[in-house]
Amino acid sequence: MKNIFKVAAAAAIGIALSGAAQAQSALNEILNGGVLKVGTTGDWNPMSVRDPATNAYKGFDIDIMTALAEDLGVEVEFVPTDWKTLVNGVVAGQYHITGSASISPARMKAAGFSESYISVEIMPFTAKENAGKYSSHDDINKADVKVATTLGTSFEAMVREWYPNADIKVVEAPARGYQEVLAGRADVFITSNIEGAVLAEKHGVAMVEGAESRAPTPIAMLLPQADQVWINYVNNWVKVKQAKGFFEANKAKWGL
């Protein structure tokens, strides 16, 4: 009889804990408050771009988050953040989810990720007039080559791993590595094929021919690691939108 009571008590505790987990989910907070808070950097063209004059955002990510909020039946609020604090913000509850970020082991230690819906490859770029100076990663990995990168990005870790012999210049957001190259303060920066194509068209930077792309990386949204209710909702939402062609259409819209 005692065992029966123990089993019943354990089951009741399990149900109570499950209910508490449900009540604490960001999903409940979003639905009750009527607002989806999204952390976004606004400096990753064409994923998330902030207009400094109006503080309005546009881009691939912005369309995704707007659609997610619409399907939830709530408003969307974009919360400014930067790459070095992106994970901390979602862990601390400053926002419920982030825009696109590369999935990495370091980030997975602290935060959860949604299903991936796009992937990128990383490669080096330089100013157009210097395109002939480098033809491989080995050409870049030299003491007299200055490689710029932004603090807290996945690119920073890659630069340190790929070019240990180079002169690495780390700048802090809102500064970006490519801006250092355009200003003549650095020789090379690395970025995704997505951003690189935009920068090549807009600013005339050039991919380092002969330096093969590296680190193919799935991209996804960051969420609170322990909030499985919210993670499940977003993952299933991604699957539904993929089945309806939403992500492919959005990629085409932004030239991805």
C-alpha cells in the first residue's frame, strides 16, 4: 500500500512540475503579454539591417520574426543587441528569441537552437584593389597581414584558428571587420557567402580567389535552453513554414 502511495505521490509531483514548466514557458509569457521580443544586431546585411535614422529594421530575419509573431497573434518588438551579448540576452530573458545565428558548440553550452532553415559558408574577403595580393589561406596567415574581425562573433574564433600567424585586429560592435578593410586599417576580413555577396555589390570588396570556403554552418534562432515548450513550438513552426515554401520565398526575396 505504501508503494502505491509513493507511486501516486511521484506521479502527482511529476504532473505539478510539468505544469510549472508549462507556466514558466516563454510561450505563455508571449501569449499573455501579446508581444514577441526578438534580439537582433541590425548589422548583418541582408539578414538584419537597422536604419539609424528611424531605428527600423529590415531583412531576411526581420521577415521571419514578423511572420512568427503574426502566427502567434502578437506584436513583435525588436530588441537591439550585439554579437558579444547575443547569447547572454536570451539567457537573461531580455528577449524570447534571436534572429539568425550560426550554430556553434560554444553557444550550445548556454542556449538552445531552433531547427535550421539556412546554412552559410565562410570565406576571406579583401578590398577590390588588393584582390591580387592573396590567393590562398596560407597567403593570409602571415605576420604582415592584418585580419580584422568583430568581438564575440563566430568569425572571431575562426580567424584565430585559421590565421594564428596573422596580425589579428579585433573591433567591438557596432564596428565590423569589413569596415576596417574598407578604411584601409586592415587587409582581410572573413564573413559568410551571404553577407559577402552583399558587401561585394555594395562596397566593391572581393573574395580571395583560391582560398576555399570553410566551416559550412547551419543557421538557426537562439532560444532559452531549458524551455522545451517554446523550443518545440518554434521547431514545429519552422517545419510548417518550410512545407509551405515560406523560407524559400524569403530567400529569393533577399537574394540568398
